[in-house]
Amino acid sequence: MVTVGLWVRLEAKPGREEELGAFLRAGAALAEAEPETLLFFAVRLAPRTFGIFDAFANEAGRNAHLTGRIAAALGANAGRLLAAAPSIERVDVLAAKLSAYETYDASFRG
């Protein structure tokens, strides 16, 4: 059951928008390797504004994610890609509908 999540808002540096988008798409593979990360969504909200929503069964899973490879990669690349520090909010999931899914990569749209 999904009970907690993270909402991360990211603002790309001017001219780094596509690079940040590619970085976030690559993050899906890292999330796949985290058994406690039940959901990972990377989204574009505006031309320079991006977001990540992750969900977990419990606080231990969320904490593991916050100290995992995605967080480390974001920290290592933040100075190059981001106009400001990421806004990271811990959220409680009040309701969720989960079903079988396929990994979706917008770069494959025809």
C-alpha cells in the first residue's frame, strides 16, 4: 500500500531545460532499481519547471530513496542544471489507484 510520497519541484537554468529533461528520464531507470520506490513520475510543468513525484509504502522507503542514487545524482548535477535548490516536500498519500503499467517514455511518442 502506498502511504507516503515526495513532491520535488525543479527549475532549470536557462538553456539547460532539455538536459534536465533527459536527466529526469534517466532517473526512471534508477528508480526501477529501488525496490521501495513504488512510483516514480518525472513531469514538465512549464518550459523551465519540472517535477518529480515518488511514492512509497512507508517512511523507511522514502528515507531510503532520499539517500539513494537518484538523490545523489541530483545533488551532483544541481549546480549545472538547476536555477535554484530543489523544493522537496514530504507528502502523505490519502488515496491511490494502482494497476499494471508499462514504463512510459515520452521520447517514444510518434
